[in-house]
Amino acid sequence: MNGELRDELRRLTHDGHPQVVAWRRAIHAWPELAFQEHRTAALCAEVLRGLGAEVRTGVAQTGVVGVIRGRAPGKTIAIRADMDALPVLEQTGLPFASDNPGVMHACGHDSHVAMALGAATVLAQLRDRFDGNIVLLMEPNEETLDSQQEAGAYQFVQAGVLDDPKVDLVLGQHVYPEYPTGQVALRGGVMMTGFDYVDIAILGTTAHTSTSQKGADAIVAAAQVVLALQTLASREIDPQESVIVHLGTIQGGTRRNILADRVELTGTVRISDQAQRDGLRERVERIVGGVTSALRCSYEIQYRPVLSAVMNDPDATALVGEVARELHGPSGVYWMPMPRPTAESFHIYGEGRPAVFWFLGVGNAAKGWEWASHHPRFMLDEDAMEQGVAVLAGACLRALGAM
């Protein structure tokens, strides 16, 4: 890394950190749900215009796209930040806590936006040091499961945000309290597993409990199904891989002394080995069918993909890791041995071009900030945002050949 440019990057990042914190706190105080991110989008547009960026608003409903051009034509690197909050009642007691009752930035998207704006500010000041373009993708509705609407990332791509200028690489990060402040956690290949939905109905035959032999108890069959599906992890998947079959809801029965004739279960399935993902549906149905048949019941099943795996381009991943190590030392990077069994709409950006996504550690046990994402007491160590801005901006510069 060019020592002079590295030092300048560090200085600009450090000098801009108070503003990044101020942006984050302002956004945290006015959280907005999916496709309602009007105030956040207005802030993004205002800041980007102030940096001399070309700005488009109203993309994918409430999204914002900004383009910062360097000194000459070259590659285009995109930075993605999600803007939406969650339907969570905040319990942090922070002085800048949510002013929108029942809505909270409990997943750190406020910091994602602030760090993207911070990186844009740094790169705008260094635009005479690189050839090419930086595209800022301020994305609405990442929390698609809560909104029950199509992910903003999908609408972004459909709107052509990666086409003019044509994006060569997309970068994204997500704060994570499980890693220490400022540490970058990443891996090449499968970064996040994605997941599928499974909906199961167990169909029995009703009868009075005094003559239970005349019926087929769907509750008993459902209980056996729940347990049997766990053998996918213990007996059918390589122990070095991971699979999670989680049944999160179960509903059935009408009276305490009557055999239930229908029980409905809903859940999710996640697997680290994506080569086996398509085959999981057959395995789940085989187990459900075998158990219900043995207990004189039948079944209905719906199995559908929801979010694909986030796949990190190996070369781009190595680039980000090198930048993080050079900026913050060997302890600033953690190479993950396994993907996280989580999901992100970011996966769409990697379809057709290199993309890399990483976690930025924001946990601080000494301060008691270890609450998980989506928790009403979620909090992040704001010191980490300085490292987050530096890695975002540094990765852009490295990808454009400037350092």
C-alpha cells in the first residue's frame, strides 16, 4: 500500500469520524421502515450532492444512488448501504434513542449509511488520486422478511443501478456485535448461507381420546416430525458442514380431549454446503412422509427458496482482507472458517459481477454492548465506524489501483 496515501486515508478518516457519528445518531433517532426511508434518503442525497456527486433519488421507491467520478475514466466500484429500520420497540435508553415508537435501528443500518457517507466523503477528497468511479447505493428495504415486500436490492438491480456506469465490483459490510470493535470478519466463497422456507401440514383423523384407536393423532405425528428432522444435521450432512432445520411455529388441535386432525408447522432451512441445498427439499419431504405414514397420517408440504447465499469473490475478498490488515494490523482481520447461517439481499449484487461482503465487529464487552442484532437493546461501539470507513474507502482505492 502506498504509504503516503495510506496515511492520508487514515487522517481523513479520523478527522471525519465525529461527523460519521453525528450522522449515525441522527439517523438512529428517526428510524424508518421499508420504503418509508424518506428522511434518511434526503440526508444521503444532501450529503452526496455536497460532495459533488451525481445523485439520483426515488430509485426503487426511496433509494438513492450517487456517483463520484475520479480524475479519469476507469473501473467502477460500488459501496452498498441499507437504510431501513425494524419494527422493534427500543429499550437502550440512549440520549439519541428512537423518536418513532415501535421502530428502531436494531440491526445497525444507521451505521451502515453513516459509514458509506463517511467513505464517500474521504473518496471525494481523494478524487484526484484515482481513475474511475465510486457508486454509492443507498438501498431501501433490506429487512424484506419484516416488510413482506420484495427486497430493495432486487428493485435496485432491476432499475439498472449497476449499469450506468457499469459496476465492476460491489462492496458491502454489516456491523456485528459478536466480533470485537473494528475487526473485519470475512471469507471467500459462501459468506452467508441464505435460507429456504418450509411449511408443513400434518393431516390426521379426529377421534375422542377414549377411542383414540379410531383416529390418527396429528399432534403426535407432528412431534415425531420435529424430532426426526433434526437427524438431517446429525446423520445426513457432513459433520464439517452445518445444516439448521428450525420449526418456529406449530399450531393444531381444537379441544383437550379430542385427537387433532391437522397440525401446521412453519420454519426455515439453512445449509453451509450450497451444493447440497437443492437436495434438502427431497430429504425433508422423505422424512416427513415416512413419519406421517408410520403413524397413519398424511401431509402437505411447501418448500421454497427465500434468499440465496451471499457468495464472496475470492480475489475481492483477499483484497479487502489485505487492506484491513495493512490499515489495522493482523488482529484487524478474522478469517471465518465457516459461513454464517444468516441471509442478506446483498447476494443479488454478486450475480454477474464480483462482490464481497464482510462483518465489522462492534461488540464491546467492557461497555456491555453485546446484544445481538434485532434485540431491543442492540447497541454498537461507535469507535468501530472509523475502521469501517477506512476499510471501505481503502478497498475502493486498492480496487481502482490507487494504492
